[in-house]
Amino acid sequence: MDGTVPLREAAARLGVSPEALRKRIEKGQLPAQRESGGRRRYLIPESVLADLAAGIADPAVPSTVRRLRVVGEGELPVEAIGDLVGLLRQQFDALQAERDRLLGEVGRLQGEVDSAEVRNAALQGEVDRLRRRLADAPSFFLRGVGRLEEEWRNT
């Protein structure tokens, strides 16, 4: 096993997922050998690993080696990070605008609630005032109102 590196170790050294290397091996883009004994583990030659590491560090190397895994998007060229960041900024700006719109709506609704509470307090004050007047009314007046009410019912 001199001069070879297991797939997982190679992936860790390169900063990529083992699955990404395995796909390259299966497509014939990366030379590797199977571990002896019938196991399905790949061994990558140290020289190939060194070339890949140099390619990743060298910006002149085509983006076929330098890739970024984005959840839900698969692998993207590292150069696409700028576009991805731009897209995320646009989405963030849109979310901020929506948040600001919703906060404005909440403020407007809070104003309506406050206004309704003021009107309710004023109406409650009027009801309380009418109840006090009714309690203070002379009993003969109440008897007269009762008689009028009875007459109206009988007519």
C-alpha cells in the first residue's frame, strides 16, 4: 500500500467529500485502484493526490477540479460563489423589504387597536354615566315609566 492513500483520507486532504472523489473514479476522471482482498475500498496514488492538491491551490487550473457542494444544488464551480452570494443577497434584501412591510402593517393595525380601545373606553364611560343617572332617578319617575310601558304593551 506504499504510495497510495485510502479514499476517505484523500477526500479529507483535498477538502472534498468522499462521494465526490468516488464519482470521479467511476467516471474515469481519477485514477485509483481497488484494495486487495475483494473489498470495495479505493486507493488513490499519492502522486495523483499531490497533483489534485496542487490543482486546487492553483487558480489557473480549470474548475473541473475546484468545486463546491451546495445543499439542494449539487456541486458548483468555486467560481460560482460570487453569483451564489449575489443571489443570496437579493433574497436577503427581498426578505428585509417584506419584513419592513409587515412591520408597517403591524404598526397600522396596532394603531387601529389603540383607537378602538379609546372608543371602547369612551362608550363604557357613557354607559356608566347613564347607569348612575338611572340609579339616581326618583322612584316615582320609575313607576311612571313602568305605567307608560304597560300602557304601550296593552295598546
